[in-house]
Amino acid sequence: MPDNPPSTPNSPDVPNSASGSNTPGTPSAPGGPNAPVTISTKDSPSTTATAPPALAPPPPKSPARADERPHKSHLWIWIIVIVVLLLGVFYFYRQHVKAVEAAKAQAKQPRPGVPIQTATARTGDIGVYINALGTVTPVYTATITSRVDGQITNVAYREGQMVRKGDLLIEIDPRPFQAALTQAQGTLAKDEAVLNEARIDLNRFQQAYDRNAIAKQQLDDQGQLVKQDEGTVKQDQGAVASAATNVDYTRIVAPIEGRVGLRLVDPGNIVTSGATTALVVITQLQPITVIFSVAEDYLPQIQKQLRNGQKMPVDAFARDQTTKLASGSLLTLDNMIDQTTGTLKLKAIFQNQDLELFPNQFVNARLLVDTQRGAVLVPTAAIQRNAQGAFVYVIGSDNTATLRTITVGTTDGNTAAVQSVNAGDVIAVNGFDKLQNGAKVTINNATGSGGSNGASGSAASGANKNSPPPASANPGSTGGTHQ
């Protein structure tokens, strides 16, 4: 077999020159599926072998088709975007149409008014009061100590008991004092017998002197002896009375009517007459007084009422100023003004039937000094305030609220005297968080405290007995509905 067969230009097994020339050591380009491959090495002659069939390369694309496919994909994307935008515009348009229709339907429906409660302004009397802090003081306070020395045998009272004048409280052993009384009574009897004997002798000497049987000096001496015996008898009578008094002191009784405090001694304790420790303390509760101070500026008003003989009512309220404890009247004034504070002390008396007032209790005293007649009264809950001042909402016949500026005068807890409001005007007492000038309202007085028939509960009835005074720690002037 020849080493290098001749190549034929038209042979199917030999590649033509157009496809490239063979280079020693380099495989020739395939001429066909089964074209032989010539391999030549330096040391050995070239050898021809048959290579496995190779895959045919894909045919080249035409320029027209290569440009057509990207153009079609971009077109579909734009179509989808436009459709989505149209659907979104249509959706939002429908939502807008529905919202407009709902707003029109809601506008056509009648809007409900603001729910409120109302009260009617009325004409009445309101009092001008002076408020002050006061202290409850008993009319009488008895601190009882022992007048004799001895041992306590009995404590007859209970702690906190109400006692009457003369009730037994404490008993002290009376035996030493009874013995002293018996001794004094014996001495008195002896001296009385001596006095009687001297008087008999004096009578005899007088008869003898009348007969000139004795001298005048003897008669006079006997007369002086009778007087000496009379003095001795009187001294003995005093000793007997003193001993009897000591016996009485062994029974300690209540000097006044009142309430006893806590027990301070027990049976078996030894007491002395010189000790300052109290055995029992009694305070009178009925009646009882309240002492309070007012500014000296109110002195002319108070004196004017007292000079006219008018009884000035005083009310006592608890410290929280919500509970009325008792009602009384002004008793008297102090005789001078305190220069350090510029105040004057006043004392009011209370019957204290319910025992609501207790000694040394702090109360709020309210003194009535004047009464305003024919004032227009409204509930204080109806009065509102802003930067311009106080105002109320007046409700018209068409249930429309109208803001009206007012001037507030005397105020008493639940009721106030105002100006710029007429008697009979219906005013709002709540619902102010939603209420505005010109707003429509719905009146609902079924469950409210305010009503269209009165200014307030107690004020409308004209008897504001339990209305609290305004919260004020310092003495001041305020007002209240006066019955």
C-alpha cells in the first residue's frame, strides 16, 4: 500500500483546494461525512484513518426572519400594557361614579341632629354667701379632776356615752371622809352643849344682877363666854360642812350634759386632789358652735344685717363640699380684727340634732349676707367658656342651636344668675363636644338630670338645701339659691 496516494481533484475523498491545503502534522478539513483524515508524524509516515461522522451545522438564517421575531414579541407586550391600563382606568372610573352616587344619596337623606339635653331658664331668688373655713367648737367642755385623795372604787360611765347633768361618773373610797365627818359632828355636839351651859349661866347671872346679888363685871364676863362658845360652835359647823363636802367629792358626777371621751382611769387607781391629769372629759354636742373667719371687707354687710335684727343663716358643709351637715344661725362676732390676717372671727350656733357636727371638726361655713330677687337662673352645667368669655347655646323652635354670650353673676353650685338670657329660653346642658353655632339638635330629656321644665333638680324646686358651695379654700363671697 503506497505511503502517499495521489490526490485527485474531483475525488470525493480528497478535499479541494477551496476548502484549504493540508499542512503536515495538521488534520485536513473534512470533506464529507466519511472523509478520511491524514495524520503525519515526523518519525513515521502519514497514516490515513476514517473519523466518525460529524454533525452538520445548521443552515444560516435569513435576515428577514431574524428581524421579524423580536418585533412581534415587543408588540404583544405593548398590547398587554394598554389593556391593563384601560381596565384600571375603567375600574377607578366605576369607583368614582359609585362614590359620587353614594354621596348624592347621603346628601338627600336628612342628617340627624346632635343629641342633647336641655333646661329652661327661669326667674327666681338667689342668695349671696360668704364662704369660709371653720372649726366645730363645743359650747361647754368639762375636764374633770379629783378634789380629794383616795382610791377609785367604781367607774360608772361607758366610753363615748351621752350623759346628763348629775349622772354618776366615778366613785372614790368615801370611808376616810365619812370618819372625818363623824368626828366633826361629835366636836360640834360637844361645843353646842358647852354653849347651852354658858347661856344658862348667863341667864342666872342676869337674874342675880337684877337683884344686885352679883357684880356687873361677872355678868359681863359670862356674856363674853357665851359668845366664845358660839364662835366655837360655828367653827365646828364649818368643819362638819367641809367633811360632808369631801364625802360628796368622792362621788364625781357630770357637771354638764354631753358626751364623755375615752376612759382615762380604772378602778383601783389612786388619785390626788393636786393632780392635773383629767379623770374624764365631757363635751357638749347639742347645741354646738362653729367658729370661722371672714375678711374684714364683709364686716359692714354683716353689721347691717345684725343691726336690723335679721337672723343670718349659716350652713355647714363637709370638707369635700358636697354634703350639707347642718344649718344654724350667726351667734356673735369677735370684738376685734386680727391685724396679722385682716380677718374677723364669727361664731355660729347649730342645734346639731343629728350629731353631724363633731368637736374640732373642719367644716366649710357658708353665711348668707344678701338675697338677689328676680334674677334669671340657669344651671351651671349649661355655661361654657372660651377666649371671649362665658356663653350658652340657646335652642330655637326649629331645634337650631345659637351661641349667645352671657354675663355670669352670683353662682351657687348647681345654679347661676346670668344676664343676656330671658326667662323661658331653652338652653343646652350637655353634648358640647359636637355642638356648634347653627347646628341642628335632637332634644332627649328622658334620662338626663336637666329638663326643659326647670333649671336643675333642686334649683328648679326653689329649695337648694343640699347644694354645695363652690370649691374655694380661702374665705370668699359666692351665691346660692335662697329658699
